Amino acid sequence: MAISELAYVHPDARLGEGVTIEAFAYVGGDVEIGEGTWVGPHGVILDGARLGRHCRVHSGAVVAGIPQ
């Protein structure tokens, strides 16, 4: 797991193995992020979101809920 010192990850977020969170990204509370997922710079994962394995959240994207 690699989390930038410039990112915010809520203490209640659950991150799988090999997750990468880039600078200025935001991960809210009650979030699940599957293994191998990458969250780019300024990516936002809002409270309660669920991401599966090997997802890519590109720069500036906002994810809420459960994407399909």
C-alpha cells in the first residue's frame, strides 16, 4: 500500500493490499477500496463508497456510492 503524505484517508476507510493513493486525494469514512486500486491526484472517494479490485480513479474524479 502506498499513500501519499499529502493525501487524506479517513481512519475508518478499509483499503486492500496494493492500493495507491496519490497526492491531494481524499478518501472519506466507511469507504472500501479493493486490492490494486489506484486513486490519482485530487481524486475524491466520498463517504460510503465501495470500489472493487484493480480500479482506476483518475485525477479530479469524484466517486460516491457503488459504481457499476
